[in-house]
Amino acid sequence: QVQLAESGGGLVQAGGSLRLSCRFSGDTFGFYAMGWFRQAPGKERQFVSAFSWNGDGTYYGDFVKGRFTISKDGAENTAYLQMNSLNAEDTAVYYCAASHWGTGTDYEGKTYEYWGQGTQVTVSS
């Protein structure tokens, strides 16, 4: 059974940075697309970033505008989301998700079979 464990959230001032981690276990990490989504109170879930299972493609939500970088460490079975130039609108619970043989282009999250528990990111203005 695949399990995902996010970490790295917290409180940061506007303009600051955070790096989120998503530790993958229970299957072969390299067979999965990994995505990051977020959900703010009263809002729908929003696509943040993802990479395809084979690493050939990386994708970002329009709002990212070069501020975030997704990456992975195959040796550690971990996906990362480096977030820079954070602003108050980035405040949300951030979730990582895994999609077996996924392309990373599912911006609605419907094909992701596994989800983490989420990590809170709060940006103070």
C-alpha cells in the first residue's frame, strides 16, 4: 500500500521560502507521477505542480509564475516543492499525491490514487 507523508509546512512571512517534502513508501517510486495540490479555506483544490512518472515532464499552475520548483530524489523516494517569494494568497493546506504511470498533466487530481495527509502553509503579510 502506497503511503505519502508530507512535511515542511509552517508559518512564514511574505517574501519568504519553504521547502515541502513528500516521502513515498510502499511501491516503486519511479513508477509514479507525483503532484502537489493545495486547498485554501472555502476554495476548491488547486493544482500546484507535478512531474511525470518518467521525469520527462514537469508542470506548474499558472499562479506559480516561476516561484516554485518541483523536484525528486529517487534514492530517498521523496518529492520536493521549493516555494519562494511566498505571499498571503499561498496560504493553504498542501497535499502531495501519486499517480501510477501518470503523466503529470492531470490538473484536477482525478487520476491520483494516493494522497498524503496535507501540510499547512501559512504566509503572514
